[in-house]
Amino acid sequence: MIVQNLPVPLDRRVWLECRALVAAGYQVSVICPQGPGDPTRHTVDGVALYKYRPAPQARGVLGFVWEFVYSWVRTAVLSLAVRRERGFDVVQACNPPDTYWALALLWRLRGVRFVFDHHDLNPELFLSRFGEPTSAGARAQLAGLRWLERRTFRAAHRVISTNESYRAVAVRRGGVDPRHTAVVRSGPDTRVMRPVRGAQDVARGRHLLVYLGIMGPQDDVDVALRVVHELVHVRGRRDVGAALLGFGDCEAELRALSRELDLDDVVEFTGRAGKETIVRYLSAASVGLCPDRKTPLNDISTMNKTMEYMAFAVPAVTFDLVEARASAGDTALYVGSVAEMADAVERLLDDADLRVGLSLAARERCVAELDWSPQAATYVSVFDAVTGHVSGAGPFVDPAPASSPEVVTDEELEAFVRARGVTR
């Protein structure tokens, strides 16, 4: 597996994929950048991780070109090491960027199959950040992104899409045979991702609003800060706090904006959030914020945070996006502006019955329709198809225990959710 934009196991989707393949009898190796403190070689849960020092943060077009070239070369060199030490029959590349088709083609000469795990729409990302190009240079950049995307689709033996919208792009724009595509949603493992007791201290006696995810230019995390400012400094609420879980290119700017909006006593930045941090904060949260505005990219992208909120019985407030509705259905509140988002959050805080009802419905929908287990079976079947391996893989069950005394049972969930944000 090749991943460039996140280290593994931090990339939750890729890590679930790795474990599903291992459980089905596959040998899995991952090439990815190092995270802080990561060794260059280590093995976790049977998955061999080969890591390289990440490129410096990209600035401008030339900076991104250098990042892509540097990462591609480091990945290519490590692929030789993996081939020599462990061997592989299939390469799976995850985007962004859409550059690893070239490496896959080289390995195809040695009989290796290529599976493309389609995580992002880079042309739509460009349009969402910069709008329709007006200069020759911008048009050339967009054309280049579309060419790289086409090459990736055409090089792949199979394409895995994160949702039906992405699958439609693969078929319509990429020319992929519908028989060679599969939808594997990034659903949470609801046996493990569920509320626990003993985490309410992070809410500090207030209703906790949570954002979980990457903090990039296209993620609109500033909207979350503006919603909190509206609630606290304009509407005068003193029962609200917020936690922003994650990191990214815009983290420093967001911290500065928080100071500018006088939110330092209200908003907490956790930085890179591991499993334990996520469990604690989502267990304590009253509302999950999805600040991603309606853009060509966001509208048809599945937001993992929405499903993760649902797994922890946290109602989401989100802009009205096609794939947000596909994930959350009628368990979220949908808005069209920052002001409407503030109104929706306040409505949930003031109407306990509505908040509790949506919380329980979100958890139920996540378990019944979005859970990782059936997604894992579909995912493994793609590899069985390209290798001829008969794994007989059924629904994937995470071996981690989910029955500790801290875990909130289904029978206790309503009372637990109703107590969130209540000052003791």
C-alpha cells in the first residue's frame, strides 16, 4: 500500500483496510511518510510499515511539484526494499496525489496488479480552492490534474471508491468499467468506536462542540470558530466550549483566529489526535461540527468525521451536502450558512429531546448502515478478484475488546447522552 498524505496507522481508513487484509490471510506492507517520533521500519499488528522523512511543507506550485517528486522517488526506492524483503503481488495506491500510477505501471511489467483506492478528487479540490481558472497557468494546472487522474484510472486493474459519487466519476470521467469498481465507505468500526464513561471532565461542565479532522484550506475549520464566537460573544452563552481535534496546514492560522476572536478560554486545540483522545472527546461531546462549505469537492466527498460523530452518538450540524445526507440521513441538522449553523447548534443545545433523539438515531444508523464490517468484506473481495485468492473473508471483527466497564451499553446510552453538558 502507498500513502502520501498521512502516516499509517494514523490514516484510519488505510489502517482498517490493512487489518481486514491481514485477517483474510494477506501479507501487507505499507509505504508512507513518518509521523512525529515514528521509526523508519516497524511492524504493527502484522503490518510492515516502511516510512520516509516527509518533504518540507509545500509552498506554491513549485513547492508542490517538489513534494510530489520527492515523495514519489522515496516511495519507489522503498518499493524495491519491500519487493526484496517481503515481496508483493498487488500495489494499492491511495490519492492524493494522482502520481503513483507511473510506479504501478513499472511494477506491472513484473506481473504486479494495481488497485487504486480513490480518496480524493484533485480537479474538484483545485476548483474548490481557486475557482474556475482564468489564466493560462491556472488552466494548465487544472488540465494537468485531470490528465493525472485519467492516467491513474486507466492504469488500475480495479478502482475502489469511497462513495457512489466518486464511483460515478470513475465510470463517467475515468472510463472505468463499472464491473471493475467497488464502493467501500470509510465506515467506523462501531464495536470499538462507541461512547465511554469517565470522559466528561474534558467538557468542563459545558456543552462541548467538537471538530475532528484535518485542518487544510478546503476544510473551512474557521467556520467552527466563527460559530463558537457567535454563540459566546454575540448571543452571550456561557454553557458552551469547543475542542478542535486534528492538525494541518491551517492550524497556526486557526489558533491565531481563535485569539483574535477572544476564544482562548473557550476553544481547545488538541493537535494530532490519537484513538484515546478521539474516544474521550467524542464521548463527552454534545454536538459535532461539520464546517465544510458546499464546494465542488465537499459536496460529493464523504466526511469521515460525520460518521465518527454518529458512532459516538453525537448529532452533527453540517452544510447541506449530497454525501453528508448520504451518510447522516435524517440524523443531522443541515444548514446553508454560518448563521444557520449557529442557529442549529443553539437549537440542539436548548432542546434536549431533539438532541437526544438525533444522538440515538445517529448511533443506530451508523451501526446498521455504515459499520466497517460489511465494507471490509467488499474491500477484501476486490483483492480476491485480482489475485485469485479465496480468503473466505466474512465480516471483519476487530479483536480489540469493547466490553470494558467504561463502555456505555445500548441500554445505558439514552441516559448517558442526556447527561452530556449537564453541570454537576
